[in-house]
Amino acid sequence: MKWLTRSHVHVDRVACPWLISRFVDNQEAIPFDAPGVELGHQDGRCSFESIIARYELQDPALLRMAKIIHAAEVAGKP
């Protein structure tokens, strides 16, 4: 299994591999949280939220986690 992201671990980059491997695809190399990739920060969303939106994940626990990760990763940043 390969994970493609940037260096310097942050909350979003730790949560995304778990989300992808558990709920999206554990066999493919999927780029995330890097400039210019589909599953990155977009429209005020963190990468975790972008993955949830792209794959239409509806689990209430994941949606709550997304709010927490957003607050830690994006909230208050310019």
C-alpha cells in the first residue's frame, strides 16, 4: 500500500490515510493533502472533508470527526 502526501505531519495528514484505507480503498495509491490534488484543501475544506465529500461518505461518526479535524486543521487560518 502506498500513501502520497507532503512532509510535516499534521492532524489532517494522519487522519486521511486511516479514512482512505478504511472507507475508500486500501489497495490503491491515492494522493491527498498535497497541492493540486483532488483530495486536498479545497473551498475551505480540509483533505479529510474533501475525501468524505468525494466518496459521499455518510457515517455520522465520520462527519463528527470531520468537524474536529477541520477545527484543528483549517479554522482560524487565513
